[in-house]
Amino acid sequence: DVKVTQSSRYLVKRTGEKVFLECVQDMDHENMFWYRQDPGLGLRLIYFSYDVKMKEKGDIPEGYSVSREKKERFSLILESASTNQTSMYLCASSWTSGSRLRYEQYFGPGTRLTVT
Amino acid sequence: ELKVEQNPLFLSMQEGKNYTIYCNYSTTSDRLYWYRQDPGKSLESLFVLLSNGAVKQEGRLMASLDTKARLSTLHITAAVHDLSATYFCAVGPSSGTYKYIFGTGTRLKVLA
């Protein structure tokens, strides 16, 4: 079974703190993604990575950065947390090519971040 | 810009009834995914539809894909309370992008 794990289920941080959210997958997926999910807004893509050290901005990258030093790990960094970053953060991973034609995303359990 | 629209956004139905959730998308794609999300939980993959005319069934749920109409449907047969959840469709990735585009979700409540 594919497993995507996230470092915390719940996190409470103060405004201005630097926040690290970690995601690890165990299926050798090339692609990894960070989304945030807010009521009424659905899933919005923050960043994704298609290879080690490679990243691309998603739809809402402002206030976030990412790091992918190893294939299995993708970190989301909030440089200076703000209250409008209170949200549910979901990590996902997927294959790219070859015989793995399904391409579906596998999601982690989510991190509910509250910034006070 | 690729858009994915689901309707209805909210659906309240009685147990035992049938209903269909619709997913329309705005560009050519032959990859369509359905996910389920329970309150406070993450997304779980339900169906992967990879070609025109694809039909997949699991229990009381059946998904289909019409790439010419750019439409996928998720049909619920004889609903039960356990199917209460939010259902998302997603499109992609297509050539030149790694992005998946999600619909806004359909929140289904099945009343006993």
C-alpha cells in the first residue's frame, strides 16, 4: 500500500513564526504536491515538485516556500506565519510515466494548522 | 484556464434513493479521478478513468467518463448513510503539465 505521511496532524503556531510541514512518501513517486483546503474554496495547489530539487509554483505560492532534497520527502515552509494561513494542508504524491499509467494522487492525512 | 465544475455542490438525499453527481471540465483530458473525503480526513481515491467510455463500479458507486462531452458522472445507487461524505473529481495531468485540477466538491448527506 502506498503511504504518504505528514509530520503533524494538528499544529498551533504564533504569527511571525517560521513553520515547517513535512511530507514523506514510500512509493518512489516522482511528483509531490502541497495543497491547502479551505471551506468553500476546495483544494488549491501551493507548490509541486516533479523531481529532487525541482519545484514549480502552483496557484497560491505567496508566503510559502518548499524544499525537496530527497525524492521521498517534500517540505512546505511558511516563512512568517500569518493568521490567513490557518488552514488544512494536504500533501500528495503520484507517479509520472512508464508502465504506471494510473497517475492518481495519493494523499497524506493532512495537517490542520492554526496560526494565532 | 482549465476549469472543473461539479454539481450539485450540496446534496441531501434519503436512503435508498439514486442520484448522480456531475463533473464538467473545460479542456481536453482523458484522465479523470474521483475522490472521497470524510469530515476532518484526507482524500481517498475512488476511481481512475483513463479513456472515453470508461466505466468503473464499486459497491453502490459507479463512475463514467465521456471525453467528447468533457463530462464525468458519479452515480449513487440505493444510497446508504455510510456514503455521506464530500466527493471530488479531478482532471489531469495533461501534456505539458503536472497539475491536477480539482472540482469544488459535492457534499453528500444521506438521511436515514
